[in-house]
Amino acid sequence: MNVFLLCVVCATVLAVTSCGGLADEFPSARSVSGTFKGSWMETRRGRRFQAYRGIKYAWPPVGELRFQPPRLIDSYKGVVYAGEEGPSCPVPAPPPGYYVDEDCLTLNVYTPTNNGSKLLPVIFYIHAGGFYSMSGRSDYAGPHYLLDRDVVLVTINYRLGSLGFLSLGNKLAPGNNGFKDQVAALKWVRRNIAAFGGDPNLVTIAGCSAGGVSVMLHMISPMTKGLFHRAISMSGSPTAKEHSPSHRLDLAHKQARVSDCPADNLTALYHCLKNKPWREIHGSILGFFEFGYDPLTLWRQVVEPDFGQERFLDIEPIKAIREGRMHEVPFIVSQTQDEFFWKANSILYNQTLLDTMNAEWDRVAPISFALPRDETHERLAKLRRAYFGDKDLVNDTSTSDALGKLYSDTITAFPVHRMANLMCKFSKQPVYYYEFAYIGNNSHRVDRVTNKPTHAAHHDDLLYLFTLNYSYPTIDVADTEDSRMVDKMTAMWYNFARYGNPNSCEDTPELSPLHWPTMKCRRESDSKQKQYLRVDEEFSVKQNLKEDRFKVWEELYPIVY
């Protein structure tokens, strides 16, 4: 074989050979757990960075480990090839050819350098998706914006749906395994991240929607103390209208029905589901909806009974915050201006659903609006009057606006409001609150006629923090409002990850002359000074976000702040 041909052959296998030194072109990192070989990627501004993708942080949760807490991987044999995406955890109706597998407890690490003179702040991102969809893969959480900053970004997968959150209220399945997966990933970061250039003592946990709920729960969980140092909850909160249950037998029984498993014997149900194909379990999600595609929220945290296991959550979140039983760190809380406004269309454009909601309000409202299933007629009528007056719901602009606000407030906006006010009152660390109101060239929900954005929808602030190439183009570096928004949002996260303060610094002039104050409500005189940042083309500081709209909720579901 001549020399030229030999080099060609070597080049084709350079991931596993050192021929000609070409293997050294792949970045590598060596931690106490093992050696990892990654790949190179490039930010939107042309910065080259290292990517280590598809790293397994826990043993595959399959076979006897299905429905069990995760088992952290402490060490790896041989070199771990981390140059490609790992699978998504099982999600409903993935696109043809999309990589999905039950063996999915993986994470991605992105770093500008792993041999710098100073370790960099770490951002640990927990993905959205209602605890039954989406993933931490780079098509849902791409690093190409944040890695223009000097941060190390970690994105993770965790088990979803019944595979992650089956809760029978017994020793077989106490619940919360999806959250325990997140804890295992945080422990992996604590153990290994310095090898990738990240500071294990400067970790910011961040999440959107279900990820935002997760972040607040980690601030309460006894399992996560010392694993993070700042927190960001976007459009998600566990401080809802009802206390956290001790089990989710309601969802377990739904799973039993759609999976043809016995529901009257929990042990038989557990073993039946343990032997079902994962595609059958997670592919049955449509069987969980009761009214159209409601309830939108299905799985959530449980306060685990003590069966001798390590419990992720042993106290109701509101009680934990009020009693100061939490890991107090600087905290950013947010919601978008319009959140779930688009849910109104799913009712108003379906005459059967619209007629049923009008005629059977007392039955349908608890399903659609995440209310107690035993809610009284009088209280449901009060809620209806607050949003619609004495009018029937009809397919017009006024009803669409009111119904969109009702969906937004009950699913996200009011729980976030409640969490922000509780943390403002009881946390000794700074709490920053923002409303994302910017409407750019893209949105997660566009007008069905013009195909243009009209509202700041749920998830829309993610468009300026991560590349979401499963559906949206990368925002280029041209001098546009969208591009400037990327610079502002990533600057806020960068400063917060470094200093616990998202305000402008010398090296982030794009935020100047912003001064974003913390919320203040620890004294009675602060009650009218709950300031927040309104994020739009121009940033501005406002007071008392949607407080008037939330009065009916505070009356129906009162707590003492």
C-alpha cells in the first residue's frame, strides 16, 4: 500500500487510531471517572468549542432497573467516545428515524476550553416538555449562543412519563425517579466537570417549564444540597393550587388501562408494566387526555412516603419555603407575557369541545385548568365570572383573549407568581423576576392565517438562549432585534452564572444601562414594590406583575405569604 493510500485509510478511522497524529484533532478530557473523546463545534459568532455528547451518567434504566432510582456511573472502562448525540428518552410520536431509546440517561457537555488558567462557571440545563416530551439533545438545547460566553454548558436527559414518574405510593414505586435522574446528573457534574474546564463550586441550575419546576424542587430536595449555587426557573413552578400528592395512582390506573395491565392489584400492575416494551408504555400518552388534549399537565412531584429509600422530596414545597427548609441561592424567576394563550384555539375551533365546555363547566374546568377534581360549583362559577363575566364562551376575539389568559394563568402564570412571592418573602438570597414580552421573527405559536408571531408564548425566551434546530433557524449575527436579544439574554445568564447578579458588567455592555432590582417583599412596606424586569425590545422595570389578574386565584386558593 503506498503512503498516500495509507494516510487516506488512517483518516477514515482517526476516531480510533493515532495514525499520523490525526486522532489528536479530536478534543479529549480526562476526569477521575475516565477519559472522554469529543468533537468540535462552532458558535454563531464563529467561536470553536469542544462538545462531548451522549455521555452516560447512570446505568441503563432497563430490565430490573426499570422504575428503580438511577445508579450513577463512577468510572468508565476505556476511552468514552462522546462525539455524537445520544438518544432521547422515550417521547410521544417521535419523527421517523429520530434516535429514541429507554437507555437514555445521558448528558452533553460543551466547553470553550478544558485547559484554561481558571475554571469557568457551569450552567446545568433541565429541559422542558411537561415531564413527558422533549429532550436535552442539541436539537432541543443547542449550545451555539451560550458558548459565545465563557461558560461550560451541560444539558441532560431524564426519564419521562410513566417510565420516570410512576408513583404507586408503595415501596415498589415511591415515585420521583425522573427527578432522581437529574440529581444523579448533578452528582456526575460535581465529580467530573473540572476536567472539562468547569468550576464544580459555581454551578447554575436552569430549566424551563417542567425544567423550571424541577429547579425549584432541587432547592428543596435533601438530595441536592451543595450541588448547585444559583438557580433559574423559567415558566414553571411546583407551588400550585393543590398540595403535592403522596402518590399518582390516578395516572398509574390510566397507564394500566391503556397498557392492558391489572389496576386492582398494585404489585401485579408494577410487574406487568415492568415487562411491557417501552414503546408501548410511552406511546400510549394519548390515552391520558380526558377532554381534547387536556389536562395538559400530567406528571408532577410527589411527597414520597418513607419506605427506607432516599427520598427526593419529603415536604410540601410551599411549607418548605415558608419554613426556610431549602438551599437558598440567588434565584431568577420568569414567565412569558402570554404563555398558553394558544390553548384557547383548541377549544374555540372545535364546536364539540366548545359546546361541552359551556354545558359541562363544572366537569370540564377541573380537567382543563388543573383544579381540584372535587371543586365546588360555587367556586368554579366564581372563576368563570372573573374571566368571562356572565357570557357563554363563543368563538370571538373577546372569548379567545379571556380563555387564553385563563389557560396561561392556571397552568403557569399564577404558580410562578406564587413561587416568586414566596421566595421573595422567605429567601435570604436575591430573587430576580422577569416577564418575557418580546415578539421576534419566530415563536412557538404563530397566527394560523399569517404564520407570523403575535404573542410571547410559552418557551419563547428559549429561542434566544439555545439553538432549537428541531424547528427554528439559527439567529445569525446581523444587527437585528433578534440578534440583539440573543446577546442580551446570554449576557444576563452569563453574569448571573458568574456573580449571582444578572445586571450589566464592563464586558457585557449590551445590557447597559439596565439596572434590574431584586424583588422586595420581606417587610410590610415592600408590599407594593415587587419589581420585575419586562424584557422587550427595550428593557424596563415595572411593578406587581399581573397582580390584579391573580386576585381571584388568591381568594379561591389562599395561603399566607
